[in-house]
Amino acid sequence: MPVSFFLVLSALLFSIGVYGVLARQHAVLVLLSIELMLNAVNVNLVAFSAYLQDAGLAGQVFALFVIAVAAAEVGVGLAIVILIYRNRASVDVDDLSLMKW
Amino acid sequence: MNLLLFAQEHSEEVIESSKQGFFSDFMWLVPLLPVLSFFVILFFGKKLKDRGHSVGIAALSIGLLLSLVGFVELAAGNAAVEKSWTWFELGEHFHIEFGMNYDFLTGIMFLVVCTVSLLVHIYSTGYMHDDKRYTIFYAFLSLFTGSMLAMVLANNMMMLFVGWELVGVCSYFLIGHYWEEKENSSAAIKAFITNRVGDTGFLFGIFGLFVLAGTFNINELNHLAEEGTIGGTSLTIVALLLFCGVVSKSAQFPLYVWLPDAMAGPTPVSALIHAATMVVAGVYMTARMFILFEHAGSALDVVAIVAAITMVLAAILALIQDDIKRVLAYSTISQLAYMMAALGVGAYTAGVFHLFTHAFFKALLFLGAGSLIHAVHSNNMSDMGGLKDYMPHTFRTFMIGSLGLAGIFPLAGFFSKDEIIGGALRSASESHQAAAWIVLIAAIVTAFLTALYMTRACVMTFWGPFEGEHEPHESPGSMVTPLWVLAAATITVGFLGFPIIGPFQDWITVPGHEHHGFETLYNIVLPAGATLVALAAIGLGLQLFLFKKWRYDILASPFAWTYRLVENKYYLDDFYLKGIVRPVQYKLSAATYWSNQKILDGAVNGVAAGVLAVARPTYAVIDQQVIDFAVNGAAGLTGYSGGLLRYIQSGNVQRYAAFLFAAVAGFVALFALTS
Amino acid sequence: MTAAVYQQIVFWVLAVVIGFSAIRVVTSSNVIHAALYLVGTLLGAAGMYILLVAEFVAWVQVLVYVGAIVVLMLFGLMLTRAPIGKGKYDNDQRPLAALCAAAVFGVTSWIMIDAFEGKSIDLSGNVRSTAEGIGDLIFSKYVLPFEVVSMLLLAALVGAVVIARRDPSPGADTRSAPGKGVQE
């Protein structure tokens, strides 16, 4: 199985995630896109782990940690989104532009 | 220098440096003491009980004593002393020195100045007794004496000039002593400015000497002229420039006009300064530089002719004056011309001898006139008359002085005047130059006129009825004693110049002129003739003025214009006033003022305006527009670009993220491509 | 057919699923649908892990990602009154975003293809018990990151609680409805 397949897949997934982060207006949808990116990274890591069998399972362990961090990040992120919704009655990212010129 | 010659005659070997007298080294004290006394009187005089005269008299007494001792040393065979100290130097060629040169000429002058000054000091204690500026008068007398002595002692032209100018300044102060009257201060100014005119020429002469010879030292200059190192036309011009100083200081034609007006000063001043000492400064200078003048082409001829003109003109002027001091003033001018004429024809010893004797009898005459004025309270002879009975001492001494001036044997004037006439005759017969003949004729005519006007003066003063107001009385002893001392001098000093045996010609000689002027007295005709001339004049004067025979009303005759001419002093003063003073005063000053306002101030203002004209556009354009534009522009550009760039801060996080990812992609590609 | 062929088929199927789902996540106009499409992506990724002989990671993925994170997302959507049905969820910089995404994709894929051309993963051979192996590694070699991650989780937990907590002052509004707590 050529390793480049997996790598390209992960790249694809990552770039779709990038598109989502940049193009979506709903805050939660942005978070979903971030999850996509993290998943792409995980795929990459596991693929390399399978490819580099001499390195043991380090890639998979790393992927586990990524999953844990993703979970934490989502928790905090949603807390923020809810707080913003409570204060501004909107989850539109475009409305959060108080720091504009 | 002359002593060296003398010493040569009396010793087998030439001594390089002759023995110098002990006191001769200290002759610089003689001018210093009066100068110090000036300062002492100036600062402390008013506090002294006698108001300052004792300081002056003490200084002069010591000075006279020293002069006598020094002279005796010289006469005993000691050498002349020359010393100098450098005052300052500019570069290696220009040295200004203080120096003294004590030889016979200096010694004689010292004796004259100290004696006459001391006598004037004593006389003034009586004459100026009631004067309110007594102290400053004595201060200036001291300063004057010190300056005159310094000038005579000087060994270089610069120091001589310093003394020359100082005596001029003192003369100014002393003439203007009664400055409350405007005419007195005007007389002082006239004296000073007229002297200044001549001094300009004198100074240029000194500069010329330095340019030619590279030195100011008098002995060196004479030596260089004698060798011929400096000579030709340039030396003649320099000598004539030096003569300019003589013309003003020693009152020759045409700059004698200040001397009659200087009689506005107190009579002791006239006696000291304008008869015996200051006015002879010019004669002294010529005698000092005599060798240089001899080798300066025809300079001496010019001197002789000018002197000849002066002596006759002045004698004529003396004939019609009413003011007794003016008679004596014009007489002084005439006698100074005699001395200059003597030097002009080469009768060196005669000229100096006449200077010597004239000092005594002219001072005597002036002091006697002062005594008369003091008694009568008027200068005019028309207010006097018959005073021989009221003022016997003054009468006798004045007569001695007059006869001395007229040149009657055995008084001093006889010997000195005859030497001059003899010298002129010798020069005329030897060299056949026109100048010498002119001098000879003028001298004889002047001798006649001198006796005539002195007779007139004496007759008007001492004979006839008294024309004044209150009864006059004889002057106090402080005034009479100096008169008698001077009378004694007049009687005796003539014999110093007695032909052949008199010591004067040994003292005062120049190489090449030894015993000149005195050998003509072998011939008895000359002195007899001169005496006859004088007696004839006296006789004519007595007839005209005493016995009042042979009256001649000149004013009604066709020669009235001559009288008018002389009465107006040949219109010389008018010429100076209208021709020189007024144009300078009004036209030249106005022109100078105009040029100052318009040109100088215009230039200054123009520069200022120009600077302003440059400054304003510089400010308006360069500073305001260009520089501020640059500065403001930089700020504005920053603001403007900031204003544009701020739109990047949209506040939209996704926008930021987009830029971030694009940049990341870009960098990764860059790294991938370059590695 | 050989195992390699089966593997390729499975890969391509899963790849298509993952790709399609991912695209639908970022282009769907219904938020709930987007979340559910994410579930598809995640399950596809889990399948990919199983293919890569990493079943522990696969099941942890399903457990945590699908089971917790997506649910959390749905809760978030619910609490923020996600509209039902279609809505506009794309902002104005879609072209720029597409450009950025394309750039990122291009660069990374090009680098990876360039680097790993021709290399392949050997999926045959000994199959190790990955759970045991992972456990060994975590608690021996990577125990420090493990502890740090646990601290991180704790911090995230506390932080989330603090952030989303209501204002405790008396008289404050405790409802989650907007209006009373709006500050402007």
C-alpha cells in the first residue's frame, strides 16, 4: 500500500478543514472544521506509525494524545461559544469584530 | 662722536671706548625726576601746604645739579654716553627702544632747560599766586620739563618724537590755562592743530628714515648718511619731511601763526615754552640730525630760505604790535629763524650758540614782561609808560635783555648773532650759493629791525607818561630774583662763545665744521659793522618813538596798503581760516557725515536688508514649504498608509486565519524549494 | 485476489467516504447535517485506522470523537439555538478560503509525494497486540506526556466550567436566554 495515498488523504482532509475554518460563519461549524484538521493529523500519524514499524507505536500514542487534546479543546471552545451566545445573542463569527479598526 | 675726535687730538693711540663719567650714566634721572614730580603733584599737590610748587622746584633743582655735574664730566674729557633698552620689537627688524644719548649737545640743552624751568618755577610762585588752578599748573610745568628733557636725551627718533608730542600736549594744556575765556582755549587748539600739521610731515619723515636705513637710532642714521649708504632724492625728501616738523614746532613760515596766539597763556608759560625751550625743539632736532641734513642734497638750502623769509616777516610784524607779549612772540619767531638760518648755511656751532644765549635773554624779556603785566594788569603797551621810575628792577633787567637781543657788546646776543652773520658770509663767499646770500642779507636786515622794535617796545613801556589806571609797583622778590639771575646770565654766557678762546666751539662741533663761524671774527670789520647796524636802528627808534621827530603818517600815504597788510598779519590767518579750516569744518565734515550716513550706514543697512531678503524666502519657502513639507509629509504618509493598512484589521478572525494559512503555505513551499 | 488488492479496495472506499463527508461538513447549509457528516468522516477515519492495524486508536476514536465530541457539538448547537433547517453559514471570503485550502493542499501533497514516492506500507506480517503495546509505551516511555495531558484535561474541564458559568451575584439572571445578559 503506497504510503503516499494516506498522506495525500490526510492532506486533503486537512485542506478541507482549512477551507471550513476560513469559510464558515457559524462558530460551532468552525469548531467542526478544526476537528477535521485534527483528524487529518491523526491519519497522518497512524499511517507513519504503520510505515515506520521500527519506531514502534509512537505514532499511535501520539494520535491518542491528539485525540485527548482535541477533546479538551472542544470543551473549552464550546464553553466560549455558549458564553458569547449568552452575551451577544449571536454565534455569527462575523459579528465578533470589536477589534476591528 | 665729536669727543672721540677731540680725544684723538690729545692722545697718541686711539682708545676704543673712552672713559665715561660716573654721573653720565645716570643722566636718565634728569628727565625722570620732573615726570615723577608731575605724578606726585597731580595726586598729592592739593594736600600740600604750598599747593605743590615745592615738589617741582625740588625735582628741578636736583635735575639742574645733575645736569651741571654731568656737563662738568663731559667738559673734563669724559666720553659721551649712549645706552638703550628695548621697549618692544616687531619681527627682527623693527625695534623701538628707550635710549639715552648724553653728549655735549644734550648737556647744553639740559643746562638751558633746567635753568630756565627752575627760574620759571620760582617766578610762578609769585606770578600765579592767586591763581585757582595753581597745582595743576605746576604739575604741567613739571611734565613739560620732563618731556623736553626726555626729548633732548633721546637717542632714537621714536623716543624723540614721543617727547616732541608730549611737549606739544603740555603746551596745549598750559596755553589753555585760562580756558574760561573762549579765545584762550581756541588759541590752545590752534597751537596744537598747527603743530599737528607739521608733525604729520615729521612722522612721515621718521617713517621714511626707517624705510631707507632700517633703524631709528640717531647716531646710526647720521653715520649712514655720512657714508652715503642712504642718500639721493629719497634722503632729500625725508629731510624735507623732517623739516615740516621744524616748521610747525619752531614757528617758521607758514606755520608760525600759532605762536602769537599762544601768548594767551600765562606769561611764565610763554617764557618757558614759547621762548626758551619748546620752540627750540625743532632747532635741536635739526642740530642733532645735522650730518644727515648736510648729505640730503639741497634740503639745507630750503631750510635757509624759509628761515630767511620768516625772520624778516616776523620782524616786520613785531614792529606794529601793541601787546608787549606779541612783540616778544614775533621776536621769538624771528630769532628762531636766525637759528635755523645758521644751520641752513652750515654754521652749526653758531646756530646752537644762539639757541643757548637766546634762551636766557628771551626768558628774561618774557618774565620781565610778565612783571610789567602783573603790575599794570594789562598786556598792552599803550596802557604802560614811564615805568622806569615805578619798577626799577624790572626796568634794568628788561633793558639788559633788550640790548642783549639787539646784539650790543658785551652782552650774549652780540656774540651769537655775529657768529651767524659771519657764518652766512663765509658760506656765501665760499660756496657762492644764492641761499647763503639771501640769508646774509636777511640776517642784516633782521638785525636792524630787531633793534628797532625792541627800542620801540622799551620806549613805549618805560618812558613817557604813565597811561594806565592805578599806580603800579615793583613785583615781589620771587619774581624779581629770577630776572636778575637771567640778566647775569645774559651778561656772562656770551663769553663762552668768545672767538678762539671760548670753550663753546670745542663743545659743540660737528666733523667738518670745526671752528667754522668763529674764525671770521679774526676780521674785526664784521662785528663792528653789525654793532653799527644795531646802533643805527636804536637811534632811529629813539627818534621815532622817544623824541617823536620824523613822524610819518603811513596811513595817509600811498603805502597805506603795506600797513594794512602787516596789520592783518599778511592775511595768513585769514587764509588758513577761510581756505582750510572752514571748508574742512563745514564742507568736508558735512561730506564725511553724508558719506557716513549714506554710504557706510547704507552699506550696513544694505547688508542687513540683504540678509533679511535672503532670510525671508528661506523661511517662507525653504523652511515652511520644503522642509516642513518633508517633515509633515513623512508624518502624513505614515498616517495615510496606516489609515490604509488598518483595514486589514477587520476584526474578523477568519480573515486573519486565512492570511495565516496562506502565509504558512507560502513558507512551506519556499522552504521546500530552497532545500 | 490478494490481500493487497482488498486493502486497496477498502482504502478507496473509505477514502471516498471520508472525502465526501468532509466536503459535506464544510459545505452543508444545515448545521445538524454538518455535524452528522462529521460523524461519517470520523467513522471513516476509524476504519482507516483499522486498516492500518491500529484498532485501539480506532476504537478510542469512535469512543471519544464520535461518542463525546460530536455529542458535545450537538449540545452546543442546541444551547445556541441552532436553527432548524437550512441557513446561510458561509461568509464572504469563500473564494479566498478556497484559494488558501487549495494552496495548502497543493503544497503539502506535493511535498509528501515528492518525499515518499514509491514507498509503501507493509500491512502483512506480524500483527502485534496494539493495545498492550500502546499501554506499555504510555506508561513507560511517554508517561510524562500522559500526565501532562491529564493535567491539560483537568485544566480544560475547570476552564470550561468557569467560562460557561452564570454570574453568581444575587438578582442576576440565571436563564440562558439572551436579552438580560446582553452587554453592548
